[in-house]
Amino acid sequence: MRYATIIKSEFRHFVRSPFKVISLVLFIGASIYGLQSGYDLYNKYNKELATISEADKETAQKGLDLYDKKEEGGRADMTQPMWALYYTPSTAVKRPSPLMPFSIGQTQEYGYYMKVTEWSNAFDQDLSEELANPEHIAFGTLDFSFVVLYLMPVLIIILLFNIGGLEKDLGFQKLVEINSMSSSQWLMARFTFYVLLLLLALLLVMLPYAMLTDSLKGNLSGFFTIYLYILVYALIWFVAFYFINLKGKGSSNQALKMVSLWLLVCVVLPGAVHQVASLKYPANYMTEYLDASRDETYDIWYLPQDSIRLKLLELHPELQERTPQNDTIQDSLKIEYPDSPLVNHLMKTTSATVENKLEEKNQFIKSTYIVNPIGFFQNRLNALTSSDYYAYKQFRENIQNFIDKKVYFRLIDTWNQKTVTKERYREYLKAFNTL
Amino acid sequence: MITIILNEWKALFRNKILLLLSLLFLIGLSIVSWLGIVQNQEQQLQQQAAHEHVRAQWESIDAMNPHGAAHYGSYAFKPITLLSSIDEGVNAVTGNVLRLEGHVQNEMAYSEASQSLSISKFGKLKPALLLQFVIPLLLIFLSFASITSEKELGRLKLLVFQGSSVSRLIFAKSLSVWFYGILLLFITLLFQVLINLNNITPDTWSRTGFIFLGYTLYYLIIATLTTYLSARFKSNTAALTSMLAIWILWTIFLPSIWGNTTSILNPLPTKQQFKTAMKEDRSKGLDGHNPSDKRTEELETKILAQYKVDSLSQLPINFDGLLMQADEDYGNQVWDKHFGRNYSILQKQKQLYQLSGVFNPFASLQNISMGYSGSDMLHHHDFLRQAEDYRRYLIKTLNDKHTYGGSKTGDWNWEAGKDFYLSIKDFDYEMPLTNTISGRYLIDLVFLFLWATVIILVISFTSKKINLL
């Protein structure tokens, strides 16, 4: 028999197996469910961010109106940097990737927006995640990546467990070898049909969601990279199952081996790596960070004015040229809390230490990919959809960038005894993306 | 029936591959249990160290203004329960640290899951992972061919002619596999008990007992259902694939899909809505007609009248302390309203999830396993409630000191001494006793009993119609 003929006859075998057809339909249903979950989350986050952006714009307009005296500002003097910055909305946001429907990754573990003040820091409790049922997060959300990484191998098992096995069960394996090519090629041809069927089905369910989020226009390479990873992942399973079937002794025997392999690769090995990682790097109670945000911050607050001045000049040597003579630091800054740049520096240093510690655990996790391939594929998909640890680390860096700007604007403009005009206020707004 | 069970066991023990596999599995289970306990102990040490560190900082306060101390605040670190070494439930995804301070009820932060890349969707390799996923599969593998192979060899008819009924045969074969599952379960729990012998309280025994009961019932459901399907179908393949499909549906599809459905049916507010609503209630008043300025005026008038003086400076107490406590009391009502509403929504979601036990016994098992291990959402809420009670005690004590400790209104430099700060008791989380929580999981146990009963009844009443060939 020719290769193409075997593929054609496999199609007939498939459509005559209601159990397999139902399984494929269920799998497609689960895929659509997963994609829709991701798409809903993508829309929910965008909607929430739009509401926040609207509120920020209102605050900004209120600030602008204060300059035109259209609004009553009370004790707010917008010519002072402190008040002008108070009316400068500065919400750091992490926009969801248009590829989010393909993997929501660790999205539910983190917050995705934060209203930044000069006293904020990147590990603030304000950054806690969106409200959600922890049990549902612990059980795992049925998103598309879950369907692909965990359920697709199960579907492949259902599609393949009796390929070659049925012939062995019924004892006409030899007949196959006489009538067609070698049993390995015969098996390969039959497998090819399922590879094509599955990859086509996945592409067809993925495409509408890529169109809905405009990924095909804006992030075509990202979309196809995701598809490529899925393809490689599926092929790995097909190859593993090919060898099981080639050496198998019948349908039940093959099913047993396939399910055991699935259990080992998808449940036991990731679980074992997770356990070892937790043993080696227990959950961090962030005491260094807590100490810095409390005791060490208090130490700065209690510093004498002269020490604060010296430390500020050390931290920002550019202020040296402009140090007003014969003024106390309080006079020169004309505001309360001249210590926020020092606290910000302290928190930045501490955050860096915490990040380094967390990175050690990540390096360990990466080093285990060889025994935990699911972890590799999961994190690759998460990275492509900007929903992995590093995407949120990047978000923390953006938050820090906002804090730095806010602190620096106040420091430099106060130090220079600058009167904040409407134009300068617009510059503030622009710096925080509100205009 | 006992003869059939004994024969099945003899056959199992004669199978050297199965014996070897069982031995390896037992060794694996023991290692997993041991690692779970070690990891638990390590985490407990970390939690204890963090707790002691924060308490030592508190006790090192020599002198501080009480309101300053309220801002200085404290932290509650979520403790690790002894049985979470079996099932860690939601612990990895909820935060570990809760800041306790004046003016605000904070949310938990810094979950373990947020501290690294993703590793595993099914959690750590703790005994629960093996007991919930692997052992049921093992039981399926042991029983899917138990009757079909008898049919294929033509022995089923022979056995029936010799006087054994099909239902008795199904029960006997189910029980023999079930006992095997119980043996593995028993050894796992025994291992836990032996290693933790010094720390086990009577309450831990009863919790372990319920965990044992839950798994025992679930294994009975798996063993009887698989054997029944083995009797109903003609081939091993059909029996195996059907049972695998059921297993996948129960353990993978339904928990996620039904969990998501409960969230859709009882939606939580977004964090933004939640915070905005609390902020509004704080400033405008719970009824929208009692803004904070007005409340302050009313309190001032009342206190001046009570002490029969004309101005705050004439008061023998510090009015600022009273005002702050009144604000706390009001804030507490606001927190209770909004956090309470969230907890209530989450409870409804949980109850609805528990109802899925009607069509998914695995959901009931999950609830029992993490519930009695003290690591489910309800225990998490219990921790949050106790931590919040402590926060209220702490802030009230500080505000009372500010009010009645000897300072006058407006005196923000007045400081309380070390003895006062030492006298404030430490936060100590007390895990609820089994008898107080068992009602929460009664429905799960009932569903498991019902499932087992229904399957037994189905076997009893329908096995006569089973084709013997």
C-alpha cells in the first residue's frame, strides 16, 4: 500500500470510531473554552485599565483646571511641585498581550496596575493580584495552554492507543506486514494522519482568536512562534507514542504505557521538581523587604536634617551646584518629607536583593527543564504571551521607573525652587503617560 | 466472596511485576511523604523565624507614640499546618504575609507561586498528588480487565455455573482492588503519623481519620465503577478507555470548568471596584449621608458634654485617641461590609463547587482532602479573620493608651514606654478544631457515600443482565 492510501484509509478508520470522533470534538470544545477564557480575561483587564485611564484623565483635567482657577483647590497650591505632582495621576499598568487567549500563564498571580506615589515601591502590597477564588487558581484554570500541554497528549493517547494494537489484539499483525510496507512505515503513515488532523484542528481554533485580538496584524511572528512550539510539543508526544506502539503488545498494553508516560511527564515529574524547588528555596516571607520598608525607613525619617542633606547630595551629585547657601535642607526643599529620595533608594536596593534571590530559584527551575519538559513549554508559551514571571518582573521595573520619575521631579523642582507652571504640569502628565 | 477476594490477592501476589511495581510504588510514596514532611518543616521554620523576628522588633520598642506604633504596625505570617504536608491546598497561591496596621485592613501578599516561574499545574509532589491522581489510576489499571479477561477466557460463564453470581464476582473483585488502594493509603498516612508522632494532637488524629475516610470512599467508587464497566463491556479496551475518559472528566475537566462556572454565577467585584467602594464608604459614610467630618463633630460634642468642659484642651484625656478609635470602629464596619461581602461570595462559590459532587466525586474528595488538611480556602479565611481580630485588638489597645495613657489632646510627642509594648500580646493563630469545621465538609462526605451506595445498588440490580460471553 502506498503512504497516501494508508492515510486515506486511516481517515475512514477514524470517522468510523465514534469514541475517537467524540474525543476530538470534546478536545476542540475544551480548546475553544480555554481560548474564550483567555479572551475574556484579556477583555476584562483592558476594560479595567480603560476605566482607570479615564479616572486618571479626569484627575489630570482637574489639575489643569486648577491652573485656570476653574476648580477650587482648597489648600492645594499647584505652583508647588508637591501639589502639582499630587494631581499628576501616575498609574503604572501592565497591558495584557493580545496573545493572552493562548496562555494566561501566571497572570492571576500578580496585579496589573498600580497607582504610584513617591512612597511606593515595586513590592508594595498595593500590587496584590486581582480578586479571585484561590481554590480555582490552585486547581488550575482551563486555559488554552493547559488544554494543549496536558489534554492534547491525552487526546493523542485516545487517538493512537489501538493503532497497531488492534491488529496485535486480533492477531493479524503479520497480515499487515505481508500486505503493505514495513510495520514501522505503516505505523508512521497512520500516525501522520493524526498529526495532520490535530495540527489542522488546533490552527483552525486558534485563528479566530488571533483575528479577534488583532494578533495576526500586530504580532504575527508571536502567533506563529506559539503555533511552532505547539507543533514541536505535539511531535514529541507522537514520537514517544510511536515507539510505544511499535514495540507494544496490544491495545491495552499500549494504553497502559501511554497513560503511565503521560502521568510521569505531566504530573509526577513537574510535581517532583516543584517539591525539590520548594525544599531548596522555601517560600520567601520577604523579611528583608519588610525590614527595609519599616525599620530602615524609620531610621531615615529620624535622621537629622544635615545628614539627610549630605546623603541627598551623595545620591544626586548634580544638586551640588545648586545647593542654596545658608539654607537648611527643609528650607531649600520647602516641603515636608525631604527623605523620599533616600527611602526610594533604600527600597530599590532591597528590591534588587529580593529579585536576585528569586532569580536563583528561577535559574534552578530552568536547569530542571531537561527532566521537566512541560515546565519548559509552559514557560515559553507564558513568555510569548507576556504572562510569565519575567513579564511581571519587567512590570515591577516599570513601576520603579515611575517612582523614580515622581521622586526626581519633586526633588529637582523643589531644590531649584521652581514654580510649576501649567506647561511644566503638562510635562509631568506626559512623563506618566496621562497626556 | 472472601474466597474470591483471597484468590484475587493470591493472583496479585503471584504477579511478580505487580509485586515489584507495588514495592517501588510504596518506596516512592514513602519518599514523597518524607519529602513533603521535610518541606513542611522547613517552611514552618522559615515562618517561625519571620514571626519571631517581627515580634523581637516590636519588643525592642523602648518608647514610641502609640499612634506612631499603630503605623509601625506588625505582620502576620501564614502558618503551615501539620497536615498540609499531605495536601497543601491553596497555600502556594495565597499570600504569606499580612501587614497589620492602623486605618486599613490589608490583603495578603507575596504568594509562593508569584515568586518564581511556573513549575507544575498540579502542585508539588505531595502525598495528595499521588493519592488523588496516581493511586486511582493504578486502581483503574488493576480492575479494568478483571471481568473482561474472565469473559475472554470463557471463565465467567463457568464461575456462574459453579454458583457464584455476577454481582458477587464484581463486588469481590472490586473489594480486592479496593483493599490494595486502602493499603497504599494506610501506609502513606502511617508514615505521616510516625514521623510527626511528637506533634500529633487528638485533633490531628480526627482530621487524619476524615482524610482516610474520604479517600477510602473515593477508592471504593473507582474500584467498583471500573469493575462494573469491565463487566458491562465486551473488551478490555472499551472498559479501559471508558474509565480513563471518566477519570479525565472528573479530575481535569470538571474541576476547572465547574470552578470557572461558580465564579461566573457569583462574580467577585474587581479590585478597583472593591477599593473605590470602600473608599467612598469611608469618606461619605456607610449610608452616604454621614461624612467623616460630621461624625467627628458629633463625637466632639458628645465627649465635651460627657466631661462637662468647653474645649478639647480642657479634657483630662487625649481626644485624638478617641477620635482615632472612633474612626477605626467606623472603618471596621466598612471593612466588615466589603470584605464580608467578598468572603460571602467566595463561600457561595465554594458551596456551589461542593454541589458538583453530585456529578463529580473527585470534587468532594478534593474538598475533604484539603479541608481536613487545613489548607483550603475556608481555613485561609479563618486565618484572615483571626489576623484581623488581632489587628483590631492591637490598634484599640494603642488608641486606648493614646487616649487614657496620660497625654492631652494634640500632644503627638507623648510616648508610651517599653512595658506597655511588651504587655501587648503576640498574634497566635489557632487552627479551628475538627468538630467546629466538620459541618462544612459534611456534604462532601454525603456525596461520596451516595456515589458508593448508588454504584453498589446499580451493580446489585443490573448485573443479572450482564452478558456472560
